[in-house]
Amino acid sequence: MSGNRRKAFLVSAAVIGGAMLMTACQNTDAATDAGASQGSSSSNPVATAATPSGSPTGGGDQGSDAPSNGTGTGTGTGKGSEDGVGSGVDTGDGKREPVEQGCGANDISWSTRSESQAGGYILVVAKAKAGITCYLPAALPTVAFGSDGTQAGPAEQSVGEQIKLSGSTAAYAGVNPKTTGTDGGKELDSIIVAVGDDDPDPVSLPVGTITVDDPIVTNWHTDPADAVPFN
């Protein structure tokens, strides 16, 4: 190959190589630009989930769609709702009050004593047993005598008030076993007492020997002086 032709070939090869190099660089830059453009538009979760300016950022909408896992800060209990916590009656303001129970004879510690006033009578004393709070109804106690179940009638014209028994609080009722002025009657040494006719657990209380004839009983009272059974 002559010197001129050789020189021309080298120049031509250099031109072609330079063109190829420029083409490769352009392709690389284009690929880089395309990748950057694609990543900025679709692969940035922060950009796509950004909160618009001026809107709440507390995550309230997200919380409303999320399943409940029991770890939220809300109370979850509406006013007066039945939440199953504790026992008793719902008062309507989210609180519960204990259910107050009526007294039965087996809720009470009983005692009796003989009194001389009004010709003599038996004072029945009722206190709630330890740990019990209950109510004696505004009605006569049921007092019966003997195997035939002779029952005392009312010594007062109207019923008294309901009495709450708890702790040392006591209720008193006076029993006059004999109101007739004639001889006769049943000789007994105990009385049967219940809280109303439907009390399933009446108790037998010793009273010493008494004569029973047309007996009467007072209402329950908180003052023993009010429980004298005048005929």
C-alpha cells in the first residue's frame, strides 16, 4: 500500500471510530435520562402519597379504613353503652350502679328481747349479716305462732318506710302476742319471723314462754321507741 493510500485509510478509520464512540455515548446518556425520568414519575411512593397543602395530617382517613386491632386510643364506649364491664344497672351516663337487693330472712342476724311497756311485748331486732346490704320493704314483717301458723295482725294503721340495713344499722318491730282481755290462749316459747309472706327462709326465734291470743306486730322502725305495739 502506498504512503498516501495508507494515510487516507488511517484518517478514515479514525473518523469512523470517533463517530461510533459519539453514538455509544449518546445512547448511554439517553438510557440514563430515560431511567431517571421513569423513576421520578412512578417509583417514588413519598411523592405519590404526599398530603396536599392545607389538608389534615393526622391520618384520620387512613385510620377509618384500617381494620381495628384493639390498640387505638379511642374509648370505644358510647354514653350509656353496655360494655360488659363490672355488674349492676346502667345509669345512662356510662357508669354502673350496684343492684340493691331486698332482704330475706337469711340475710339478717336476728335477736329478740322482752319489754315491759304496753303490758309486755317482744322486741324483734334485725341487722344485716356481715358484708350484706339489703332493704326491708315498707310492709309488716310476717310473724307467726305455733304449728297452726297463727299470724300477727297489724298494730299500726299504715305501713312504714323502707329501711336500708347495712353494718350496724338495725330495724325494730314490736310483737304483742296477746291483745285480748280474757283468759286462754296458746302457750308457746318461740315465734316464726319472715320478711313478707313470700320469704322462702323464715326463722324460728326463741322468746321464752308466752301466751298467744290475737297477736299484733308493728312495722319496721329504726328507733325501738317507735316499735311499741299499743293495742
